[in-house]
Amino acid sequence: MIPAPFDYAAPNTLAEAFALLEQHGDDAKILAGGHSLIPMMKLRFASPAFLVDINNIPGLSYIREEDGYLRIGAMAREADLDHSELIRSRYPIFTDASKLIADPQVRNMGTIGGNIAHGDAANDHPAVMLAMRAEVVISSAEGQRTVPIDEFFYGFYMTAVQQNEILTEIRIPIPPAGTGNAYHKLERKVGDYATAGVAVQITVDGKGFCTYAGIGLTNVNPTPMRAARSEEALLGQKMTEEAIAEAARLAAEDCNPSDDLRGDEEYKRAMVGVLTRRMIHKALERARR
Amino acid sequence: MIRCKTSKEIGGMGHSVKRKEDARFIQGKGHYVDDIHLPGMLHMDIVRSPYAYAKIKSINAEEALKIPGVLAVVTGKDLEKYNLHWMPTLMSDTQMVLPTDTVMYQAQEVAAVIATDRYAARDGKEAVIVEYEPMKPVIDPHKSLDPGAPVLRTDKPGKNDNHIWHWEVGDKTATEKIFAEADVVVKEQMHIPRIHVASIETCGCVADYDKVNNHLTMYMTTQAPHAIRTVIALVAGHVGLTEEKIRVVSPDIGGGFGGKVPVYPGYVIAIAVSFLVGKPVKWVEDRSENLQADSFARDYHITAEMAGTKDGKILATRFKILADHGYTDASANPSKFPTGLFSIGTGSYDYGAAFMEADAVYTNKPPGGVAYRCSFRVTEAVHAIERITDRFAFEIGKDPAQLRMENFIKKEDFPWKSPTGWTYDSGDYHAGLLKAMEVVGYEELRKEQAEKRERGELMGIGISTFTEIVGAGPSRDFDILGIKMFDSAEIRVHPTGKAIARFGTKSQGQGHETTYAQIIAEELGIPAEHIQVEEGDTDTAPYGLGTYASRSTPTAGAAAAVAARKLRDKARKIAAYLLEVSEEDLEWEPGKFFVKGAPEKAKTIQEIVFAAYTNHPLGMEAGFEATHYYDPPNLTFPSGAYICVVDIDKETGEIKVRRFVAIDDCGNIINPMIVQGQVHGGLTQGLAPAMYEQLIYDEDGNILNGTFMDYLVPTAVESPNWETGHTVTPSPHHPIGAKGVGESPTVGAPPAIANAIVDALSHLGVTHIDIPITPFKVWKILKEKGVAQ
């Protein structure tokens, strides 16, 4: 990498990191796993004057259930998700997603926090978090605040995280029994961003009625997107083939993909439809286990 | 089954000797150009054009020169003072080193920044301000010859269109007559897309000019070090750099695939700067520069036609090519072959008439095209013949395997004269296809396909039975810039029986250090592990034309065998002297001469070599060395039978290559493990253009996929389980019966995959899809046919 010149600090505490962010203002950029930022610096699309490397700050890479939430420290790596027994046994949607993120080398470094904080609709975790109605914990020198995932993404590379703040945790409500979830994306080759990706979490009651539906879409909208009408169409319904088809149809209709080398708008809408149907089926299958 | 004549200890031909070079490569101890650090070395980075076609109004280096460490910004005007602003291409066209007034393609070199370190050089590059006046470029080659199209090469006096050359071969009249009278004529338009070799190591050099001794050492990623030395002397002789003052060193190379044959402007600028300042100058491209500016491969638009009878006899073929060469013809073909060896495109089939013609045009795209793991346009030819053969089978409703079997050139008809003038040396096409069909379970697969079709599932089986043409080549026809395409070997055996062998070729991953040693071991009985192979240094290696187009084994490998045989003749004389018998009384077995009928009376090769230095017969020249320059009497014609099975997801268009069986015939095999490795790599590089790779430009000439984010190089994940095998039909004219294998799989795989995908959709009326065949493309077809929603 031959980036533009920059200064660099690797603080050992959050307090020091906040102070550095305060001091350098808009010149500063947080370096977590680096797998979004460093490629941009390499291509000189980004030339931050000051990097605050938060890899030395301890206590930010946990994955645990606590107080009704699955709590994921912002510095947990994709590889940590891959290797977590808790995730594998109870949250297969994360395993679905993490194995589709880039390649093992990237997953050894890339963090869940960074994947979300980058604010890129092409990243995979945002859709998963939307489907699971996550909350994002944002910290600063003034303290902590919690932002629902629906209020987190502002625009292209823009999120609720302010210049003096650091995303420190993601909280996901522990789903009740009868819940299943799944994620898949179509990619042109391993490591590619999604042509289209769909995350689904469904809860069904004992009589087979849908009591929760969360559907998040990857890379088919300027920001990570919830397929709200699809969710509404399923809530309170029996999970029939017709209901599922309708939810899929609505997701395809509501997304806003743009043409690129992966495919045109028509193709991507169709893929959102196919994947929504397939992921609902897969989530239901998992819910029944 | 491969039979070995030598013991495992000697490790001659047929043994899967482990690659000698791997010990250093897998331990990170390879030594590449970028590992070279010389005292006082300067670094160069290159300012590149954002436009495909523009006038340069001004180049302002003021801000760049303010950056600490930036020493100079070199422009075309600077080089013009020394008449170094233009250079010849290998095809006797011309190419700018740096422009003085106009840029002709996006990413073209515009100026060079020289600095004391790599970072300052890049910062300097960002700070150079170039003012352009963009012009409307010519991007679509089909429009390049339109009357109103801007004439791009205004540097050529009198040039009034964008036409480069016309080429044709075959009997036009006879072919046209057959086409006019044939029962069946099929025709398809095919684009063999512009792709890039994308080797792991990009291109680069360290130019080290010593002012005191007037001597240039050029460390460089080149597949052809000697040819480069001669080219440098031709380009820079007028400033005093004559050939004896130039040493080209090609260190370890991380993949060449044809992309490291041409001379790129960066090399010339680095030499010019080093020459002027007397310090070493390093230039190493980054990945995007490599992908965007270095020579592309392919980019042939082909109209392919086949004429035949209703019952399936092929009668004639006709191919018409539009070749998009970009801004200059920078192909790396032998001089007399502007379309390379495309004329192999009559394929593996026995018919009497063919006509092929090509027109090459200039466009505002990077120059090329190189022979990407392909013996000069053979990939394009094989795609055309193998696709149109399938198209013909489909038209008459005959199984494509059956059709091929009925039309193959028969084993007993070799040497076989092709309608375009080649003499195929040997082949057994029936055996190859039969073996492939047996391994894949062809009949069962066809049944399964029929059942799946009933259920609305999409499955396809594709065949490619190709004939390759490699080992360029016989000096009567083959030269590059006038230099005949022989190749060379020099063997020196030391008194203790160990040897060093040097070659004019240059390995880029092929494993020459191992296979050449095995050839010598086979001939001399000296264990392969005792033979050190050296290439790539023009001061020590004998002259040769380098490694590309699967030519190393056919040429330098043959030279090694012949040189070793010269030594064996000498060894016989010494053994006769030592054993006090006549030469005729001696018999050879690998590693020793013994007296006929008295095997205990023997001298090992090691004893003989020692005697060559300590006790040689009176009147005989001392020492044990031989050199041979091998001029092949003919090319070699490897072949293969590939069968691919695909399943297609009818909702998403995703294609899964379920099976891929590759039966290669490369004649006698030197090292089965290395051949298998080469085939695996080659098949993956055949999968690439079939399903993933293409350099894509918009109408303004902007490259749309200039990084690995969007230029999709397949990985192990995308690669199916390659099932490989062999038939062995030795080349009758090659000293060791070998034919060359490196590029066969790259050439043969794309049509097998394309044929399989088209086959999966053939019941919908699909007869052709241009590669790369992506899920999006397939889905569009399925949508149009009412299969996908």
C-alpha cells in the first residue's frame, strides 16, 4: 500500500481514543479491522490525516448473551463469529453471513463493528442487523447512547456515529422459541459484494402464525434497507406458500437497486424476490428444529 | 501408465520429481524484482491519463517538485531530446514511451516521477497537474473503419484510416464453392473478450546504469531476457548502449502468461533516467496499473461458419475476424504471423477446405494483444472451431460426441496436412475422446439430462476436442524482429559429476529447474538432483527466445536432450579408452557404459566425467561441456478431449460446473506431477474467460473494472474438482517425443464450458452465448424464454 501521508496513534483506552478524536476532529479516522478503510487509502479515495487505531483497546471483542441480549463487542472479528460455539448453535444467520464475507484472511481482521460503522449498503451485516432489530451502542467522552438499527444508517458512508464517537457494541434481542433466521447473498465470485442479499428472521407461534418478521436487504438500496411491507404482509399470517410469495414480491418491488456490472435493476429485483422466498423457507426450517 | 527408463535415484523422464524451486518459493525465499535494493536506488512512479483520447495542453510539475524526495518529473518532451519518446513494438508497429502531445488510451503513461523513495514518488504523481483537452474516442472496433471515424494514428504519415493489416489463409474459391453447395451451413458471431493475464507479480524493473563503465544491468520481469537485450540495443544503440554493454537479468518471476513478453514504456523510461543520472531506478507497477495499462489478450470478433452434410460430415469452415488491437499492434507474435497461429482453427477434423481472414483495427484502448497462456491466438481459433462444431451438431440433431468421432483425423493419417498448411505431427483423437467419455460416464449423463429436462431442470454437457500448435518454431518461418525462434541449452558437467545447465528460456512457474534437470538425467544418467538449472541472466545463459507459447519443452527441452547426447557420445569415447575396448563394444544403460556380455566391466558416468578432467584420451579435448541450439523441424501438436458438466439454477442463472474431465495428450511426459499442476492452473485460466473475466470499457473508453474488485479472477473456491488424465502420442520429430502442455488447458477449457452451458439451454432454442457467461447473462436469456420470472 502506498497511501497519502498520515499520522497514527494506537491508544490503549477508549478515553485516550476519544481525546484523540476530539483533538484531530474531521482529520481523524478510526482504524478497526481496516478492511474497508485501507483499500480506500490504497486507492487514495480516502486520505485521512490521522488514524486512531483502536485494536489495542481491550474488552471490545466479546460475544455473549446477557440481560436478554446477544451482545457483540464492536471489535469482534468475523472469524470470531465463525468460531463461536454460541453463534453456531443459536444464531446461524451470522454463520451464513460471515462465511460469505470476503475470504478467511479478511475475516481474520475485519470486525463486525467496522462492517456496520462503514455505512456501506453493500456490506452484509447491516441487513442481518435489520432483520434482527439490533441496537447499536455508541460511546463518547460524554457517555453511551443506544440507537436502534433503523435509525443508524443515514446515507452513503454516513451513520449515526458522530466524529467524536466510537461504535462499541451491537445488541440483539435474544429471539424467543419458534424463531429461525437465515442470510444469503448472490455474489459473482468469492469475496464479491452482493448482487443482492437477503436476511430473514421469522418467529412462528405454536399454531404456525407469524409473530415476528424481520427482513433486511443488502446492496439493493442506497442504504441498508428493511423490507417493511414484506414484514407486514407476513405478520399474523399462516406461513403459506402464497403469503411467502407475496412477501417476496413486495421486497422485489420495494428495493431500489441500480444497474452495475453485477446486473441490471430488473435482475436484482428478481433476485431479491427469489432470495427472500428462499431465505424465509430456510428460516422457517430452522425455526421448526 | 508412464514407464520410466531411469531409476528413481536418477529421476529422469516420467518421475514425479518434487519441484526443486518450491523449497525457496514456499519459504518466502524467492527473489523477485521488487526484492532488489541497490545503493542509491531511485524510485519511479507514473502519471497516467484519465482520458482515452485527449490532447495534452500542459504538464505542470511545480507542486510535485516541492514534495521532499521528489527529484524530477520526466515527460515525453524530455525523452524527445534523446529520440527515446517512441519505441517499436514486437509487431513492427510503433508505440509512445511518453507522449509529447496526445494520449491514446486511458491509463497511458503521461509522465514519470523520480524520487528517493516509493512513497514520495507516489505523492509526486498525485501532485503533477496535467491539463487535457478530451476528444471523442474510437472504442467500438466495428465503428473504427466507419468513414467518419477519427483517424487515430496521425503520427503515421499518410495514414487515413484505422486499419492495421489484412490477413488471409486457405483456399477461398474452393471454400466458397462448398458453402454454396452444402446441405447445411451454420453461422455464429462470437466475441472472444479482451482479458488480462493478471499474474500475481506485476511488471517492474531496476535499471542500473554504470556511467563509469558505460554498462547497463537491467533487472526485469521478462519472459525473454535475450530478446529484450537485443531490443534495448536496437532502441538505445544510438545513445551508446550497444548490446555488449547490456546485461538483462530476469530473477524469479511470479507468473508471466505472455504478459511479460512485451517491452512496456515504464522499462524504457527507467533505463533512460538511469542512463541520464547514473543511478539505479526501480519501477514496479501496482495492481491497477498492471490491469489497466499492460497488454491485454484476445479481443477477437469472429464470424464462424461451418458447412456440412445432413448426416454430419464436416466439409468446410470459414472464419472472418475483426481484431481490436487498441492504440497500437503490440502483439507478441512471430513476425510473419499477425494473427498468430489462428490458422490451427480447422481443428481436429478431417475436411478439405477452409478460409480464414482477419482485419485488425486501431481503437482508443490499451495496446496488445499478448498470447495469454496460448500459442499465439490458438485460444480464439479453438473457441471458434469447437463452438461452431457444436452448433453444427445441434443443427442436424446429432450428438456432438458422435459428430466429432465421425470427423476426427484418423490416427493412421498422421502426419496430416491441414487445409491451412500445417503438418500435424501425431495424434490419436478417438482415443482421447473415448477415454474422456468413459471417465465422465457420458451415456449416463445424457440420460440424466433427458430426465432432468422432463422435470424442467437445466443441465448441460459440453465437449471440446482441440488440437494445439506449439513449440515455435522452425526458423524458416518463425522469427521475432528477425531473430529466429530456436532455443538453446548449455551443459557443463563438473569433475565430480555434478552439472550446471543454462538455457535461453525463462521459467515463470513452469518448473524448468526440475524438468530440464530430468531431461538431462534421462540422457546422461546423472541424478536430476545433481543438476543445477540456471536461466534468466544474459551474461551467462546461451541466447534464446524465451518462455511463452508452450515452447520451452519443444525447443529448449529438445536442446537439452541433444546437448546431453553430444556428451554421451563423448562419454562413450572416454569409457572405451578407460575400459580398453572399442566404442562398438560398449552398451549404455542410464548412468553407465558397460562391455557387451561383461556387465561387470563398466564405467559410471561420474567416473567418465572425472576422467574427462583427469585422464582423458590423448588428442581429445578436455572437459565435459556441450551446447546446442535447437531449431525444430516442425511444431508440435498437443491435443485434448475435455468434457464439462454444468447445472444451472433456473431462478438465478447461477452456473455450477459439476464435473470437468480433461484428457490431455502432450506426448511423452517429463514429470507427471508438474504436468498435472500445469493442467490444473491452465484449466482455471480457461474457466476464467468462460465465466468470469473480461475487461469492460464504456463508450468514452473508461475501464469499468480496473481493479480485482470487479475484474473477477477465479480462485480455488470457484474452481471445480478438475479430473485429469492422459493419452500419450509422442511427437515423432521431437528428440524426447514431448509436445508441451502449459497452455493446452487454457485453450481447451473455454469452449467445453461454453458448449455445456449452451447445451443446457439448447432445448430453448439457444445456439450461442458469448463468453464470459455470467449468471446475469443466463438469467436474461431464461427471462426472455419465459423460464425465469
